[in-house]
Amino acid sequence: MDILRVAILEFCRQRPTSTFCPSEVVRRLYPESWRHFLPEIRSKAMEMYKNGEILVTQKDEPIDPNLDPKGPIRISKPKGK
């Protein structure tokens, strides 16, 4: 079981109409060392985005799934799912 994937999907379930920052997920999972997991959560989010499981945006716009995003990203449940 992939704990980061499950956690992201759980956040999407809890917040079906809003976005959230990847750091919120790892802060809940690893409150003492969440910064250490930021690269992993961003990588997992992009993998899930490419698979159509989630939506990843910057400034309320979907990002190119083939690029490594620079700067803050937001995660949400895909539209219509």
C-alpha cells in the first residue's frame, strides 16, 4: 500500500470542492519531519495527476503533466469525478 497515495485520496474525499497544498498531507502524516517528505509528496501527486486520479493546479490552472512544476501547487479531486 502506498501511504502517500492513500493520504492524497483521503484529502480529496474530505475536501471534494476545494484544493489543498501537498504540504498539508505530509504535515498530518509526519508532523515532526514533514519538510523531509515534500519532494516525495510532490512526485506522488504528479504521478497521480498523470494517471488521472487527481488534478494538480497552479494559480487555479491545470499544469502540464509532463513538466516538473516550479513553485506552489494545489491538489484537488478531478472535475466530474
